Amino acid sequence: MKSGRRTHRKSRTGCIQCKMRKVKCDENRPKCNNCTKHGIDCIFKPMRTSSPPPAILSEASTSSQTALQTPDRNEISSDFSSSQSQASGMNMTELELLHNYSTSTAYTLSRHPVVQSVWRVTVPQIGFSSTYVMRAILALSALHLAYYRPTQKEFYISQALLLHETALRMANPILPDITQENCSSLYLFAALTCLISCAKPRIPGDFLLVGESGISDWLILFRGTRLIIYSEIETLKSGPLGPMFSIGSRRFKLREKGSGANDDEHLLKLQRFIKETVTEQKLLETYDTAIHEIGKSFVAINSLESETCEITDVFIWLLGVSEEFLGLVSQRQPEALCIVAYFSVVLHRLNSVWWVEGWSTHLISSIYHALDHEHQHWIQWPIEQLGWKPG
């Protein structure tokens, strides 16, 4: 019973991985016991400076109270004093992150030249008038640099988490109030949060879709884009993100032409396994719908060359799957986990992209070790497709 659980004093200086897993950190540096036990990187947030830090870009000169605190770097502090940086309104780390986003990160968010242009040019323009979007842009760029600069990984990951945490605090009060003025910004923030959540350091047993307390926060926000689209679709289509929605709409229609599970022998076999073990009709319908939608994704991605597969083609399944199904995944129901294992095959089509790389095998590994021996055989086909071998 929950009432019998021991409570712990909250750790304010614990490592990032323990905070993500919501477990107590012993704060042992350079690597805490929890991370040592699980064999994962142990990253601590940098100590904050006592003097007020420079604010983000143009916000610096207007609101020091909301400024993001960032640690000094040796190469910066030797050239710029804190007072000089504040007076000029420049934060060199954030300028570096914005430059990296525009010249590199933006190109990794789509394989379509027009959509790449929207991410590279239009999205930062929206960020200049929407601070939480700009912070999310910089957070994603920081994770990108952490991926390509392993010697500075800890610094960039800590920057990314600080930026995104601040952006979430700013965006959360606005999310329930969708308007024509903020719909593009809110949609972008949800999409960027999805990318950031995939790019963040992974923890053992992470199921991507759900956590220990239920559906993952990023997925709740990502699925919330449906409300934004439904309520302001005409504004979005005619606005600065219009090209992105036009191309996405065409790809959605291509996917809907797919016949679902009916023509895929592996999904038909999975359906048969489930019907042999599940007797409740409502549950069967929930599982059948989820499998049918994965079948559509299989048809869509198989009709495309690997280099033309888009984020939309892969993640659209997460938008359409029912709340009931996600609830079953949260409960670790074996049938639901097996269906997610088949989704890992779809996810694998983006494996060459840095923020998705390794997620498909991480996901199927987590699922495999959560299943009993019988259900492990149910996911033999996805395992073979990924080339993953159980340890």
C-alpha cells in the first residue's frame, strides 16, 4: 500500500538521471550509486553562479527575473565579465546554440527540403516572439551538441534540461487557452518537446510512451496537438507553418490508403495470439484498433525510401492510438507491450537520425525483459527486424 512507503527528503542537488527516474540520489560525485548500479552516465547540473546571469537573447534587457541561469565557461569568462555580458544583453552559450540550430540541427528534423526550410528559418522567427519556443529550440540544439561533442556532453545536457524546464514553466499556464495568436507557438512547443524527450539521456526500462506514474508527460503534450489542430486548423494552414501542414496532410492521406493489419501476416499472427488469450470483447477491440493503425504505418513507410521517411510517418501512430490502449501499456499488460514492440519496427526507420538513434532497440529490450517467456516469443519478428539479440 502507498501509505506504507517510506518518504525521503527531496534532493535538490541530485543527478539528472535520478530526478528523471524519480528516485533518491545519494549525490555521490562523480557518479552516484544508482547510476553505477545501472551502468549509465551520471550527470549533475552545474553549480549556479551567485551573480545574476544574462537573460536569453533579447529578453536580457527587459526581464532579469525570468533569465535562465547558466554556468560560466572558462573560455567565455576569460573574455567577458559578468557585467559586460549583462550590459550587452549577450549570452555566448545561447548564441552558440542558436547558431548550431540554424546551421545544423534544423536540417535533422525533416528530410523534405521545404519542411527543413520551415524549421531553419520560420521556427526561429516564431521563437523571437515566443520565449518558451526559443528556449525549446536552444534545448534541442544543446542535446544535439551533446551528441556530437562527447567531451562536453555533461555541460550541454545540463544546459538543455535547464532550458526546457524553464520553457515548460512558461508554456504550461498557456496550454489550456489556445487562440489564433498562440496556436502556432503552442504547436511548435509540443513538437519540440517530443524531439527533446527522445534526445534526452535514456534510463533503464524506459518505455518511451509511459513512465512509472502513467503516460509520459511529453506524450500527453504531444497528443494535445490534436486539440490545437482541430480548433485552429485554418489558422495553422494559412500561417507561417502552413507548408508544414500541407505536406503533412498529403502524407496522412497516403497513410490512410493503407489497409492496416489485414494484409500483414505478422500482424495477423499477433492478432491471433491476442484472441487466444483475451476474452473480453472491449479489450479485443482496443487491441485490434491499435494493431490496425500500426498496419497503416507499415504500408506507409514501406512505400517510401528510407531517406524520405518523415517524423510524421512514424509518430502519427502515437497521436491516433486510444487512451484505453495507453492505459493498458501503463499497466504493463503483455498484449499491449507486444503491440508497442511492433511499433519499434516503425520507429527504427528513423534510426539514422541522431535524436532517435538506438531508441527502437532500447524500447524492444525494455519490453522483452518485462514479458514472460510465452509473450517473448510473440515479439520474435520485431526482434529479428531490428537485429537485436536478447542478452
